[in-house]
Amino acid sequence: MRRSTGEHSLDPSGYDAELRRHNEVLRRICGVRLQDVVLDIGCGTGQTTREAARAAREGNALGVDVSAPAIERARESARAEGLRNVTFEVANAEVHRFPQERFDLAISRFGTMFFDDPAAAFANIGRALRPAGRLVMLVWQPHDRNEWAVEIRQSIAGFEGAASTGPDAFSLGDPATVRRILDAAGFTEITFTDVDESVYYGPDVDAALDWVRRFACTSEIVKRLDAADEARAVGRLRETLTAHLSDDGVWFGSRAWVVTARRGAPSR
Ligand SMILES: C[S@@+](CC[C@H](N)C(=O)[O-])C[C@H]1O[C@@H](n2cnc3c(N)ncnc32)[C@H](O)[C@@H]1O
């Protein structure tokens, strides 16, 4: 199921709110230090980049993303917050010519699952890291372990064209596959931390429906339906969301990994 690729929602409050519990875990494991130089891969509207910049007061942070509108929003937020040690660039992290051996830490919140050639992409990121520099990335575990993905897919299953297409948000869900990719890209000390936190879709069902309808995996399908099927599909989504409404909003279970690795010694 495609959750999002270059189509990161431009509503930073929505995505940042959805992932607030995940973000705490990621931030703790990143452990950005005062003088770190940080690269944020697939930074979207840049919450994690700005947080890294705040922690690295004597260092700096660069966020890169293929989405120009997302980068523009990230820049606006950084300007509004008066941050001077953060920059953003529109770039494809897979092939971008980063300065070599510049970064102490490469981070990502769900921005590394969409590479065409993951081994080449992580090798490219590895070259941007200083020797022994760290990679810390949050990625989804497999689809079937993610209640949100399973239930959204079930809600829209059966409608014409409901099969998901395009890049796979769960492509780094299997630890053995990720180990193989990172090992081939020259990383060592690869670890996985199980993140068993819920995602938040909004304070009530209307807000949650509005949010979930923006996901690539729903919007691309719903837009192909005729009016009657659209009404039925949206009705089913609404029922699913209603079943997850609690006193503090609409929440779904999710499972992710924080993957950490260290750049190995470069082969000369
Ligand atoms: C799920 S969003 C996460 C955005 C951001 N990390 C956050 O947590 O708010 C995935 C992001 O990865 C970006 N992306 C996908 N492939 C990329 C690539 N090859 N290089 C840079 N960014 C990429 C997308 O444009 C999108 O903004």
C-alpha cells in the first residue's frame, strides 16, 4: 500500500500530530549533540530537521526532499521560528551529490522507503557521512503489522482499481532485507528498535476522514470511483474511523522500526 511518496501532505500540523509519539522515540534515539552536523533525508515540511537544528546549537542541519512545495513550507517554518543553523534543499537523496564525509548523523522519519535502488541510495548517503557517522531512520514494519494500513485497505477493498500501485511504504519493513541493503552500502552495527505506538488521525471522525482521504493510498483510489462508489467507499472509511474514536481522538495501532547503523571504514 502506498501511503505517501513525493506527496507528503503539506499540512505539517497533520503529519506532525499523527506521528507525535513516534517522533519522541526517534528524537531520543537520534540523540543529536551540540556540535552535530545533521542530514535529514526526505524531510518533508521539516519538523525533524528543525528539531535537530535546535539540539545542534553549535552545529547545523540540512533537510532534503524531492518535493519543492514541502521544502518551501519547511523554509517558511524555520524562518518563522528564527532558526539560523538550518537549511533545506530540493534534492533526490538517492543520487544527490552531497558533500563527502560532511555529516555526523543522517536521520529520517519515514523518508527512506521510496528509493528506486536502495543499496545505491544508502551508499550515497553513507559517503556523505563522516567515518563512523550514524544513520537513524524510522521506517514502517510490514503492512500486516500496521492496523492503520490493514483497516484502511479493507475499507476500500472491492472497489474497482482498489489495488495499490506505486512505491511501497513498507519496503524497509523486513529486518533481513534492511540488513542486506545497509551492509551492501557499507554500514555496520545495524540495530532495530521496535516502535509500538499509535498514530493519531484527528480529534474527531470528520477531521480523521479529511486527513485519511489525503493519503495517496486512499485519494488515488477514491478519485477513480464514480459518485455512487465514492460515497460507499467514504462511508466505509467513516465507519472504520468511528470504530477507533476514543475520548482523545481517532487512533490506530502501528508498528515501526527505528533502524540505526554506522558508516563503516571507507574502502580505499
Ligand atoms: C512520509 S513523508 C515523510 C516526510 C518527513 N520526513 C516527515 O516526517 O514529516 C516521505 C517524504 O520522503 C520524500 N522522498 C521520497 N523519496 C525521496 C528521495 N529519493 N529523496 C528525497 N526525498 C524523498 C517525499 O517527498 C516525502 O516528503
